[in-house]
Amino acid sequence: MIDRLHKQGFKVMLWICPFVSADSPEYRLLAKKGYLVKEKDGVTSAMIYWWNGVSACYDMTNPEAAAYLEEQLRETQRKYGVDSYKFDAGDVVHFTGEYAFHDPSANANTFSQKWAELGLKFPYNEFRTSFKLGGQALVQRLGDKSYSWKSSSLLIPDMVAAGLLGHAYTCPDMIGGGEFSSFLNIDTNSFDQELIVRSCQIHAFMPMMQFSVAPWRILNKEHLEICCKFAQFHEQMGDYILQVAIQASHTGEPIVRHLEYAFPHQGFADCHDQFMLGDKYLVAPMVTKGTHRTVKLPKGEWRDDQGKKFRGPKTLEIEVPLARLPYFERIK
């Protein structure tokens, strides 16, 4: 399967987490080696509640444990041709009790940091969470978004905040929300397909875009064609996005930028539904239901997605039919 995916041009990343099922040979081996987080008595392997049950957990503050896990991942790469990994579930929130780590000075934050540092050793990575690693070459995903207009309206401010915290290479969760249960047993007659389309449009100008559920399973032909259009548009923007990503690696500047950051003291401090992609594109997607919105342009000359030119500062009232994603290219 991996060979077939490679021939189709895909990179293959496996989804992993630091947890270990207690009733398994792996658990018994790791417990014997002392590679697991322990209860505060320093002897008993801790059982930690997370979203997929109750499990033991690698002690990432133990260099030997981290090296052992890294070797297991390397061996999987050598054996199966896996390109890299998605490092999920390093959340501090799961550590609700008192624990003993290999490093006596460590705590749950240290664990989260060490878990993410493991991913930095691989050429591709994605993280659910990390600690004190702003400015590093890691892909940080936003926290899980639900299938709702409220979550869509949070994508821009959350992405902006991530960039300002040093996480330039951030992924805005999944199109339409990352909660797969939202798409089970749906009634296509009452399902809000507009939300999926508008979410897709927001993602199209982000550094990365991911679908959680196959769009052809939940969308009719009309809405699917629009999503395909903007997935292709994202691909067309690839060279520019990579250019801005390279710039971020040198300067630390965000890829997704707040308007106040890009155009200080022009009245954008409270603007949460527009953003800049690099210094060239101002994006004003629909983050609420409807086909009309207000756009505020900074000083300068701008050309919109329909080829019309404007001189800022200027406030526009525009119509946004479902197939339109308003954006403005900075000309001067």
C-alpha cells in the first residue's frame, strides 16, 4: 500500500501517540526497562486517562526511553518505507494526577516538550501540542475544531495567535472541523454543506489544508465541485506559500499575519475575520453564514479576485456568492 501511495506522489506519515496498551507484550517489556511514566511512588507504571481509554505512557524525560522509541520508529521507516509521523496526544491536560518522571525536576510540561522534540528528528512532522518550541521546524495543528460556524470564525484569530507565538507552520485543524463523529449517519438533506465550503475556502489560503472526512461522501455535486476548485487553488498557491515559509524560517515572521501586525495603527486591532498571507495577499473569507460582508482595506493599491482595483484605506461592502473567496493582491 505504501509503495502504491508513493507511486501516486504521496508522502506517508503514520499517526502515533506516546501511550501503550497495558495488556500487551510491549507494555511488559517497557515496564521492565523502566521506560514508562510512574505513579508518585516511583514504582508502579501510571495509568493515564486519554480520549482513547486508559493507558501507560512512555516517559519522554528518560533519554533511554526516548531513544528506544525513536529506534522503533526508524525501524518502521526502514522496513515499510514510511516517510515520517504525526505525533499526537502530547497534551498536558491528560496528566491529571501526581506522577514520577525519570527526570526528578520534570513535570507534564516537560513531557510535552520532550515528546515534540522527538518529532524534530524526522523530516516531516505534525503535532497536536507542544511546549516551549516556538520558532522550531515543527508543524503545529490548532486544537480540535467542531463542525460549527463558531469554530470557523475562530480559525483566523487562532492561526494569527499561533504565528505570533512562533508557530509559523500551523495547520488550522480539519476542513469543517476535526470531530469525525459530526459526519456519521448524516442526513444530506439537512446537513449544512455551506459550512464545509466556507471552511474549505478559509483553509485554501492557509499554510496547510486537511480534510477530515472525504468530501465526496458528505457533499452533493455542486458543493463538492467548489471544494475541489479551492483545493486546486491551494495547490496553485503552493510556490508562494513555500516562499513565505522559507522567509519565516529566516526571520521568524508568521505566515498568517494579523492586519494590525502588517499595517500598524490603521485601525485593525479588532479585525478578526481578515488576514494577510505573507505580505502580498489580504484574505477576507466568509466566516459566518451568508453571502454579504464588509471588507476593510489598508493604505495602498489592491486588486481583488475579480480583477477590480482599489486604493486604500477603503471600506467595501461586497457580495460573496458561495463559489467566491474574496482576496486582494497588494499591488503597491
